[in-house]
Amino acid sequence: MADPHWYRNTTWTPEIAARFEQKLRRARDKADYLRIQATYLTRAYPEVALELVDRYLAIPNQLQQALGALHQGGSPGGTWPVGRSGRCLRSGASSGK
């Protein structure tokens, strides 16, 4: 039976990541799944969430870009962490980056 919540993981292991990638490859609209999964992982796995948001923002769609910028501005329960590049996603979104 198919798992309808494959993109709403609250934990992240290599097995879960592999299953997510397998399902994502088959998905028509990858952007929503990347965005939703990133939201679920923001607090517990911030680096993974940032990677998913980066992939989300790389999808060429203006509406998705705008939604991504909103997500970079802050997460539901607090602020996004500082990324590997040293930039805070909150400040990056406000400066138009």
C-alpha cells in the first residue's frame, strides 16, 4: 500500500532519504513535496531542510520562487538557521537574494 505521507517525515535517516528521493523522482510536481518536507524538518534537521529549500528554489517557476522566498523568511516555529554559506535565510530573503 502506498504511503500518502511520504513527504511529511519528522525524522531523517538514510533510509527515509532514499525513500523520499525515490518517490520524488516519480512525482509530477516536485516543488510542493520539497517545500512541505523542508518545513517538517526545519527544527530537527536544519541542514537537510536548507538543502531541500535550495532544491525547491532551483525549480524554474515564478510562483514557486515567491513561495520559497516566504519560507526562507521564517519557519512556522521560529527562524531558519544560518546556512553553510554563512548567510541567514531570513536576511537573504529580505535583501532579494
